[in-house]
Amino acid sequence: MRIGKFGEANKLSIDTIRHYMDLGLIVPEKKGGQYYFDGRCQNDLELILEYKAMGFSLNEIKMIFLYKKIGKFTDYEKDTYYQSLFLDKYEKLEQEINNLVKSKDKLTQKLEDISVKSAESSSMMGIDLKVLDILKCLNCSESLTLQAGMISRNQILEGKLTCNCGEEYSIESGILSIGKPFQSIAGISFENNIPEYIHETDPGFLENLNIGLHWAKRKLGQVDLHNKVLLELGTGAGFFLRNIYQELPEDCLYIAVDRNLERHRFLKSVLEKIDIKRRVLFICTDFLDIPIQNHSVDMVIDQSGTSNYSFSHEKFLLLQVDSLVKPDGYLLGSYFGFENFSHKSKIEPKYRDNFSINKIQKNIRELKYIILEDRTSESIDKGGRYEDFFVQGEVICTYTCFGKR
């Protein structure tokens, strides 16, 4: 019969049969450009399927076939070598089974551990009552009072903060909201799908991000953070906060500012599942409307917050929020630096100064920060679906610095 009928009779694809032919496992007769499969081919195929069911690979089956054909008319099945092929395979399968059982047991234990942790650790994060002392009214700079609040374990989960001048700010699900929150453009939010972000972003960009996070984490570890107030500009999906969260002292206050409410909700839900709790104040607001008292911040964490702000603003963000920082405050910053701009650049000419490393360093010096350590990453020319702020022909790097006034 021809190859199509042969495959159909044995419920195999033509590609599979051709593969067996290429390996010499099945040798049909060829007549006039057509292959014809006879009883010998059928017997060989049945042996192939029998040996495959025992766990033999096609290359191993090929060796068995060669041995049988070379030893034709001998009682090869009683031969020590022939028997050893099956004994070796049996022992290998036994070892694989033992290894798989061990792996399965470890996976089972891990799944049980994860299930227990999830059940035990999930709890609502809110705004610590002690944080009210650091907040202020944006209209008159006076203190704020909690009205009609829902409190659990000294955490404000729902409510309103009001001022005598009439200003009021809402607390929803433990997040303080000022003004109208920014919403993600449909289809480009990745906060709840980190694997997709990794898949859609250039490996070189991700490597720079990873190295920069490790570097910044080490610098943060050089500072005594007990009773300190940290302010992060543009927390986003929380790449930095998630890396240092468990190392924050219990008496440290981390103020996470982002104007995207969806990102805050996502990050907060992630942290609520961790079995340790730290003081984090989530504020959803524009960077120029952060309602905290002047000179109350010990360290500004500016992990691309200023760079993201600079895509649509001429003024350097750090200069505009400097009144919030103490005279002896720290800076831990990371900034995008463009080595060149294409004529098709997405960065308008009026915003480009803030993407010059020399200008970034100049602005930081004007704020009286002494750079203790800094580094510039490798140059890259690709980003990804979510890091599409530079175009073909443009090259960028990341400038990271650690400074103190």
C-alpha cells in the first residue's frame, strides 16, 4: 500500500512515517517515485511502537534493529548484549521514576506551604493612624482630621480626611486619593502580569533594570532606616518596593506615590499577601500634590519617577518636590539618559534637557546633594512593548546615584 493508506491504517501522520524512513527503521520499496509498504514494513512498525511503549528512543530502537538484522538467524534474544539493552533501559526508567516521585513530593510540599501562607498572611493594609501627623492640607497646609473612618488594628481602611478650610480627601481600600486618578490606557497595563512584561521587554533592558535594582538595594542598606520617612516618586508596579519591603524596619514609613490608582491597588494586594507587615502609605496623586508636611522626608527614592515625569514636563521633578525633603536628606535616584535623539524621537525638543546625564547631574548638585556613589549602565537600543519611549536609532542608558546633603 502507499504511504497515505499505510499511515491511515496505523493512525500515524505521513510526517511520522517519513521520519521513521529517514532513520532507516522502515524501508519500503520504491517504484516510479512512489513508496509501497508491505508486511515487512508493518512488522517493523509494530516493533517500533512496542519498543517506544517501553521507553526506548528512536535512536535506541535503531540500534536494536541493527543488532537484530546483523544477527539474523541467531538466537539473539538469548544474547547477553541484547538482554543488557533491556536491563539498562529498565534501570534507567526506575531511576527516572524515583526522581520524578521525589520531584512530585517536593512540589506537593511547596504547594501546601504556599496554600498555608496564603491563608495565614492575607490581611488588609491601611493607613496607620500615626501617619496623620505627617499629612497636611494642600490648600492651607494645616493638619487633617479623620471623619467617618473605618479602622482595623490602627489602620484606616475607609474614610475621609478633612481640614477646617473645607478641603477633604478620601481613603478607599487603604489608599489616600487626591484629585482624579489617572487610568491606564486600555491594553497596555502589565501590573498583574509580570511574566508578560518580561516576555515583551528586551533582555538587555531587563538586565539593566535588574542590575540597577540590586545596586540601589545595596546603597539603601548603608543607611539606618529606623524611624525614617522614605518617599518614592512614581512607585508604579512596585519593582523597587517589592525588592526592599521585607528589609524595611517596622518603624520606617515608606510613602508610595503614584497617580495610577490601578497600580496602587495591584501593588497593595501583592504586599497584603506577605507574612510580614511594614508601614506603607499609598497616595494616589499628582507629584505636585503630595499632602505631606515640608521637611518631613529623610530619603527620596526616585527610581525613574522624574524621568517618566519629564516625558511631558520641562521642569525637573526633584526641584519641585524639594520642599518636602529634610536639609540633610538622602537621594537614591535612577534616570534615563539619551545618548542621541532621532528625528523621529518621541521626546519633544523642549523636554530633552532632562534626559541629558550632564543636566541631570547639574540639577542634583543644585539641590545640594553630594553624590556618594553613582554608576551608568550599559547602553541599549531596544525596549519593548511597555518601554517604548525610544525609537529605532536612539540609544539610552540608565544613570543611578546615591547622594546626601
